[in-house]
Amino acid sequence: MLKESSLFQLFRKHKGYLNVTDLVLPLWCEVQHEYYLLRRIKKKTPKMERGIKLHQILEYETSPPSERRVLDRTSKEEPWALRLLRQLEGIMLLQKNGITREFPIWGYYKESSIFGIIDEISLNNPSKSNFNSDIRNYFNFKMYDLSFVDNKTRFSSRKPGASQILSSKVQLMYYVHLFLNYFPSLGEKQQSIFRDISPTYSNRLHSQSHWWNMFLSQLSLDGTKDLGPKFLEQSILSIPDIPEDVFAGHNSLNGLYALVFASAKKLHLRLTDDNLTIAYRNDKTGEVVYKDKFSFSNKLLEASYTKAYQFWHNLREPEGVPAEEVYKCRSCEFQKECWWLKKKQYYPLSSP
Ligand code: SF4
């Protein structure tokens, strides 16, 4: 029987959005994910900690640790302003070095507001000579091919299983969808390449401010509110490449968003086929042991989103693993009590 309150109402409504991982983790087993949520279990295994450490090492390879922090804990706007500064820094790093890591991104997929952090964005054909560090100069005629990478930690030399590969691909596709909707001008001259991008993409192409205002209003954020002199000082100190007067004229969420948008537009970025990669890295050395390159598939993303949306909004009962994936149950901590296993009469322990 379906519960009265949805998982979204119980656990995510107060935030106003879902994380990309919220949409991807139930792909492993919805019943298991519901157990975690209802029992408020936040897993942090030693393996997960090693994965987090590896991500941090990779991040620091491309950008030094930042001193930026929330200065006014009562401000709802500041955490988002910090994310905008991180985006701005990311675009500058792309401009300078052709690569950035841990790039925050947010927006919509259909009716859901979503937030995520992209592991790695790089340019396939960077050329420093064409860049101009002055953000006020928007003239740059070369196009730069974007590449998106999600880094996964591998604890063995074996190739990841199909289920794991699928969720990694879907996760990266969410990021790409959010990035392209965040910067719709990237597609203005490249619409043929975006044939397979989300159907909402072209609708959003000319309604940039619409989604932004919708997002602010949904999270009760004031885009016009001045972030104050201390935050301005922090912005100037943390990204010295941007002139002080430019920051001073953009010291609000709307202002910082306009700066991010303008700096990305200046880069003339585009996405071509086969530029999405999952890089599986050795947990100790960080070396890439296996790479999976693929193109964006809206069909796959849409099917996966529909399932996740139904799960989070209680439109049906959660689904456990199918018979061919019963191997997942052997390491599951809910195996003894799992209602799905009982209903399906699977016997994971006696299986080979
Ligand atoms: S025992 Fe299997 S079906 Fe049940 S929650 Fe765990 S993984 Fe899912």
C-alpha cells in the first residue's frame, strides 16, 4: 500500500530540490534506498571515504583549496553566491588551463529542480592564445569542444558491472543536461548537435531568465539582494582575475549569475558527440584503469528520470532487484527483513 507522504515530502521538500545522486542511487535498488531514507541511515564506509579523498586530490590538481566560506549564517543567499563564485572560478580555470573539477550546477529536469557537482569539465582543443582574461571583452571567435568526465573509484581491477555502468552514465547525463540548460547560448550556433538533448532544451534556449527566476522563487531566494561589503571583499580576494569594479557592480545572486553566464558565453563552448566519459580510477594510485566513452541519450535519461520521479513522489511501490540481479542482495544489510525478497521468494544466500 502506498504511503500518505512521499519520500520527497518527507526528506527533500525542505531543501526544495533533489541532488543528482538522489535520482541515481535508487537505480541500484529502490527498496534498499527507501530503507536508508526511512531509517535515516547515512552510509560512510571506509571505501566511500577513500573515494572522497581521491576526488579531493583530483580537485586540488586543477584548483588550489579555497578559503571561501559563508560569512553571514542567517543569509539564505550566501551559500548559493559561493556556488556561483565556484562556477566563475571554474570557467576561468577552463579558460586558463582547459580543465576544471568539482563544478556545481543546478536547474531543472522536467518538473524537478536538481543540484549536482560535475567531477570534471575540460576543453578538447584548448588554446591559450585566443583567451583574454578581461571578462568585459566578449569577442572570441574560436569554438571549444567540451568534454565531461565522471571519476569513479575502483577497488578491484575487474570491469564494473552493467548496473553500475548504467547509473554512472545516467548521472553524467544529468550533469550535462543541467550544464546545457544553464548555459543555453552554448547551443545557439550548434543546434543540430543537440538533436538528442532534452526536449526542454530548445524551449529554454530563449527563456534563460525565466528558469533562473523560477529557481530563486522556489527556494525563496532574493536575486537582487546586495550580498554586502564583506562578501564583496571575499569575491575580489578569491578571484583576482576579475576586476574589482566588475564584482562591485554584480554583488548579488543575479549579478554573479550574469558574470558566470557572460564568461561562459565568451568561451564559445560546444558539445560534440562521444564527449562524455566515465573514468574508473584505482583507489590507491588514482590511475585510470578503465574508460567508458559515450554520447548523450535523452531516451535513457528520460526513462531513468521517470522511474526516479515515481519513486520520490510515491506514484507506485518501490521496486527491488530483478531475479538476474539478486547478487546485490548478498551484501545488503536489509536482506533478512527485506519485504521484496520475501514477496519474490528469491534466495540470495543459496545462490552461487
Ligand atoms: S535485499 Fe535485495 S531487494 Fe532487498 S533491499 Fe537489499 S538489495 Fe534490495
